Amino acid sequence: MKTYKIHLIRHAMTEGNLAGQYIGHTDMDVTPEGLKQADELIEEYGGYPEVDAVFSSPLKRCLQTAKHIYPDKNPIVLNDLIEYDFGEFEGRTADELKDTEAFQTWLAGTHPETPVPFGESQIAFNKRICGCFAGIVNGIIQAGVESTAVFTHGGVIMALMTAFALPEAPMHEWMTPNVCGYTLRIDPAVWARCGKLEAFAECPAIPLSDEQEYALWDYYREDDADISEYI
């Protein structure tokens, strides 16, 4: 059965990232240094994966990164790929918020149904982004698009990998630097059966030949991260 690839890529660095602020819906530009990091990775790895389609969060930092890495592609904007709505926490640092009861409760994750003040709950966030991502995957399968890049935010990538990736891992293990991310393999049979995708490489990565790639799939199926129980 034909398989497909989807590459989740975090936007380039912003001034908010440098300051350690919670930046969700604030529409910040990327920094020149952030785009330089992408150029350095392009030089190191010989480029990002070749793609047939590009999706993006509507915020400038994602669109600017997408156009820098794939200048010949016109990103398809999906509003539900936007970052978490941090409400009153927006633009503030963890150190500034550390003595705030609402922040402590949110950080503990014990009440995911409770939104941050004037913001979003973890449950609402997960429902929004997971529904959007599932729509992308279903569209890829129906259209037969072999390789797709999705430019979004660090929090979105962590939540999506936690929800959909095999092997499974806790959310904090899916943290990724700016202009980096993960490549996942869509096997339509596995997707139809359990709604999961195989995560096998960081993005960007050194390109593999078809033979090397097939060997890597086999390796992941045979080791401790075996997915046979899902098939």
C-alpha cells in the first residue's frame, strides 16, 4: 500500500522566543537570526525534504518561515494550526508568572478542562489542533500527496506528536528547536485502524535512499517501538 510523509516544522525564532515569553496569538515576525538558522541547516543537511504541498498557521512567524524554506510553494493557511491561546499569560515569562495560582494550576496539568484566564483550556486546544491535523492527513491520503510540510508552533507540534506519533512518548519529549521538527510516515492501513502515524526522523535530516528508508521502517517495526499491535 502506498505511504505518505508529513513534516511538522516549527517556525523560526522570534524576539518573544529569545525573551522566554509565552507567545501564542501575538503576531510576531521572525528574526534575521532565526532565518539564518534555517539557512545553516539547509547547508548542513542539503536542504529540507522535498514537498508537494505546504500548510501553515496564519501567524507571520510560520508563514515567513514557510516562504523562506519553500519559496516556490504557496502555503495553505489553516487557522486551527495557530498556537495555544495563553490569555493573561501572553507575553509574560514563567519567572514573572511563577507566583500566580492560575499559572501554577495550568502548569501542573491537573485540570485540563479549565482554561487559562481569558485564554484556552488544554482540552479545547487539543481538540482544535487534532481535528485540523486529522483533516490534513485524510486529505493527503485522498489526494495521494506524497510529501507535505506543515509549519506551526512548538506547542502545537508537541501536542500533535503526543496524540498521533508512534512510538508513543510524553509531551515534553517532543520539544523541538526553531526551524526543526519531525517527519512522520502515513500508512493508510494503520491510520484507518488506530489513527496513528510512524515517527522515524527529525526534520531536516540527511536524505536517505529508498533502500535505506525501507530498512529504517523495518528497524522500527522490529525494535522495542514495534507497532504491530496497532496494525
